[in-house]
Amino acid sequence: PEFTASPGAAGGPPPTAPSMPPSKAASEWKISNTWDVCLERLVVNSGIGFIVGGLAAVVLSRRGRFAITAFGGGFGAGMAWTRCSIDFDKEKSQALKHAEELMSKPPKV
């Protein structure tokens, strides 16, 4: 039997998500996308915080460098957490508004 490359395998085009307008996207896709952005933001902000905290620790102190570095990483993670909380609250309010619109429409017979 002869094997062919499936989509996404080496030599084939990568799989792509079906294109949907943002307003018509399924709620699962919106939540999944929000999680992806939040996790990316967590990694980037924590990394930047560790780097800035580490540089500040080297410049400012001879002892307690780990504490200052960890504080920087925690600061970055806290910034990411706050922004993700705002993003999820926005998604929740949009979903509730959409649910209210659906409930206010008379049922189709």
C-alpha cells in the first residue's frame, strides 16, 4: 500500500481553522482563543519580569538576588492574571448579553 501525507504532516499544508467572522464564532472558539492569549501573555510577562528583576537584582543588591528576581517574575504574572481576568469578564458579559437577546425573542413555531 502506498501512503500519502495527511494535512499537517511533513510535506502537506498545515491544518487551518475554518474562517468565521468574530461575531459568528462559536463560544468554545472564543474561550479557547482567550485561554491561548492568556497563557501566552503569562509566559511573556513572567519572562520579562524575571529578566528585569534579575537585572535589577544584579545592579542594586549583593544579597537577596533571588527574592528580587522572583518578585519581578511575580509582578509579570500578576499583570497577566489581571489582564486575563478582564478579558474573561468581557467574554462573560458578551455571552450574557447574547443569551438575554435569545431569551427575549419569541420562539419560532
